Amino acid sequence: MYVQLDEGFHEDDHSAIAQAVDCDPDVTGIDFMRTCFYGNLHTIRADWSVHCTRMVRKDTHEYLLPGGGMSSAPKVGRHVQAPMWMWHYVRMGDPMTIARRVRNLDTFYHDPATLIPEDELQPYDFKPREFDNTSIVEDSKPKEVAGDIRPYHGTHPLPFAKKYVDYE
């Protein structure tokens, strides 16, 4: 099982996930809907919520990028989609911390000269854009789009509910 630091599974789903391991031996990968929370515990960014392979049988997948789980490809077998969510909190927390995270990621894909200097960053604005790249200099910022923003009124995995209680 592969889980990033800003992801988790709901404690109510743990037994169902354990049972998923006992599925048909031809199933070598299990995909979970990675549901992306956006700004607070009651908003889902559905256009960022995607199925991800996060549980695989040993030696059945190859990893296309360093770091693994986001880029696995099956060598044998087939995948099934689990009915449980993987909870993703990539855009939760302090808006200034999020802005720094986005800028850090942007340094992997953009010339630093095209990025706003770190000491001039503004807090993340939670405006849906064509792509999430808010640290590009103003005249190159991606345009705003409607985004698929949906309300959520259920519970969260306990560690994340506690961590983000201030973002209700």
C-alpha cells in the first residue's frame, strides 16, 4: 500500500480495505478514488479527484517515476476499483504554507526567473485555475475556471479531522 503524507483512509474503512487484499488472485492492483479536499473540510475539488492505484501485489507492477505510487503500471493481472475513498488534503491548511508548497513544486517544472520570489508570495487564493500554478509571475498566471467544487457534510479520518479542525 502506498499513501502520501497528505492522504489517508477513514478508520471506518480499515476492515473493508483488509478484506480487499483477499480478492481474486488475478487482481494485482486496487484503485481508490483520491478525493481532494479544497480549502476546508466541507469542500471537495471533484475535478482533482481521481482514481489512483495505491495497493498492489508484490512484484506485479513497475514504477515509472522515482518515488513510486503515483506512476505504477501493472506487469501482470488486472485492477479493480475499491468503493472506499482515499482522502487527500493537498490544499488544506494555512494559505501561506500552501502557497510555499505550490511554489516549491513549480521549481521542478519552471525556470526560477518566471516565478514570484518566495519573499513576495501571497497566500494561496483557492481560485480554481486551468492548472494549479499560482507562483508564476502575474502576466503568465493560468486563467481562472469554474472548477468542479462540491459540498461535503460527512466525517473525516480522525487524524485529519483533528489537524484541520480550524478549517471547518
